[in-house]
Amino acid sequence: LDLHWYTYTPLPDNLLPVATDTSTLHITVYHHQYANDARYLKAALSAIEQFSRKNIVVQSTIAVNEIPAQQDWLFWLADEPAINKGAENILQYAKGKHSSITSWILPAGQNFFTPVDLYTAVIESDTGKPTGELLWKDGYGKAMLTRQHENTANYYRLYTHIDPKWNELPWSDNFPQLLFQLLYEKQSQQSAN
């Protein structure tokens, strides 16, 4: 008999081809007076890009007229009110009184992250109570990051700063993970379903 044996070794599940995400996320960081905050944020965004291998284009500026239109994300690191040029998502610092605090930051409803130390928080002076969906909280359950849909954009209000004088976010391994969850929330929800 003229027999020919052909063998097949299946690939392990972790080596099977995965659909590649070829989309590009366009992010602008506006940092009028908070250049250090912008550096920490850009470092975290760079870590996300390197680790996830997703296409992320980050532009940084101190001039409002240099903010491109139609960005996926606008990080408005300034005291003046955000100017939206068609961005889908705008993260800005909350307005209010700065208050010293000894607490931590953790995503609301999740406890698999190590808490991040918090030293200074913003207390809104107008209502005293943040509006919108609670995304991050402190150890007392107070809002550290909220999201509210207004017109055609999602507005995120951060009740602290991205600064080691305010908290340990710039030094935390969790910071890129927390940002990744914000940036790719829709994809994370779809993959979980």
C-alpha cells in the first residue's frame, strides 16, 4: 500500500488569529496652564497604545485655535470652560473649591483595581452634588469622575487633577488601565457580552 500520513497540530486558543482593530482614536490634550498634567496624561496614553497595539493619535496644544475639529476625545486640562469643536468625548476638570483629603480613587462598582491615593479633591460650589453618571469615586463614595451626555457629546468631569500633588494617578499602574476603560468602553462592553 502507498500510504501518506498527514498530521495536524491545532493551535492553542491563545494563538488563534484575532480580528485586528484598524480604527484610529484621535485625541487632543489642551493644557493651558497644566503642562505637567498633560505630560502625565500623554505618558499614560502612550502606555495604552504600546500595550494594546491600538492606533492612537495624540495631539497636545496650549492654543484653542489649534484644537482640531471632530476629535474622538478632548482632554481639557484648563480652568476655563471647555470649547467643543465637535469632539465626541470631553474630559475636563470640575470647577469648585480645592479641598485637602486623605482618601483614594477607585472605579465605581469595581473592586479589582488597587485604590489610588487621593490628596486633593474639587468640591463643586454651585450645587455641592455632582451631576451625571458616577464612574470613579473616593473612599467616602463621593464622585471623582462623572459622565453626562449633553447635546452630541459626553462630558466627563474629573474632581481632582492629574498631578502628584493631588493624587497618585501619575505614578499608578492603574492609571493607564482606568483610561483604557474610558477610551474603549464600548468595545469592552461588546467583548464582555
